[in-house]
Amino acid sequence: MQDNLNTMAPVSALGTEDRASFIWKCYAHVVGAILALVAIETYLFTSGAAAPIANAMMGSPMIVLIGFIALSWGAGHVAHRLESTMAQYAAFGVFVFLWAVMFVPILAIALMMDAESGGNMIESAAITTIVGCGALVATVMITRKDFSFLRGVLVWGFFIAIGLIAAAWAFGWNLGTWFSVGMIGFAGVAVLYDTSNIMHHYPQDKYVAASMALFASIAMMFFYILRLFMSRD
């Protein structure tokens, strides 16, 4: 993927201060995107807008699964091709809004299940995602290993996931616990790959695009961790 980055020197070639500044900007933007996503979801559910969105999408759960994977992959794909900072911000904003809409059905179901059982699956899934992603990010930062070789794994994993969802849709298969576990692993590989790119391959002016790619992987991990928790309830 990094062959589509611009011709500026990669962040790994910068001085310590510039490199630290780039990494800080990336993770600050990821946190900002998470807060924006939470704000949008809060508005959708408190305003009542979430109900019609959920009702419309719950009738086609396989489309939601395909759409979510495609959205996460598309964000990373777009991130590597945008040149101007304004274009990166605009794309990031659009993708965060689309993620918010895609999350509505699963969050609505989780909230109903929590109301019936007195549980807190959404909070548990969020904490698990934060801990898991934190461990993966720390692994890259501590080892300083270049995980760009995982690109092939992600490409094959993407097409296998789409194929499984399409087959389940066509033949009425149930994509249960093991599919969620596999997709959590896939998202974990994506977090490793994106974090490695942030440390080694992105040029200094692409901190917004880098943040968008990493946020996509984190969002996908949260989606499938929540799906796994719901299947076990």
C-alpha cells in the first residue's frame, strides 16, 4: 500500500522530535475520531433517528457485514491516495459519519440485550478493544519492527471474509462465533500493519490519512468484539 504514498521522506527518516510529533498527531486524531463517533451515535439514539436506520438495516444483516468490511478497507485505501490535508480531513469526516451509521443496528441490538439482561456489552467490548489495540500498538513501538509484510495477509483475508459472507448470504449459512473470532484476528493484523506504517512509511504531511487508516482497523475490531460478546450472551 505504501507505494501510493507521496514522494516526501518517510517518517522513519525524520529526526526524533519530528517523528514523535507525527506519531502524537496520528494518535490524537484517532482519539478525536473516536470521540466524534461517540457523539454522533449519542445524537442518533437520543434524537430517535437511530430507530428507522436500525429497522432498515436489520433486514439485511449480510449487507451490513459486507458494508462494514468494505468501509474499513476503503478508508485505508483512500488514506493512501489523498494528497492535500483538507482532502484528508474531508474524507475522514465522511468515513466517521458512515461508520456511525453502520454501527447503529448492532448497537441497537446490544442495547436491547443489555436492557433485558442488565449487562453492559458495549462498554465491555469498548474496553476489550482499547486494551487489545493498546497492546498491539505497544508491540510495534517497543519492537520497532516493520510489519509491512502483513499486507498480503490483509489482502487475502479481505477477499476470504467477503467470500464467506457472500456464501453465507447465498446458502443461508450462519456466520457464528468463529467468524467473529477470525475477523477480530484480521482486525488485529490490520492494527499492527497500520501502526507500523505510521512509524515507518507515511510521509510527514499524511498524519490525517494515517489516523484514518488506523481508526478503520480499530472500528472493525470493536464491531466484531461486540458481535462476539452478543453471540455469547
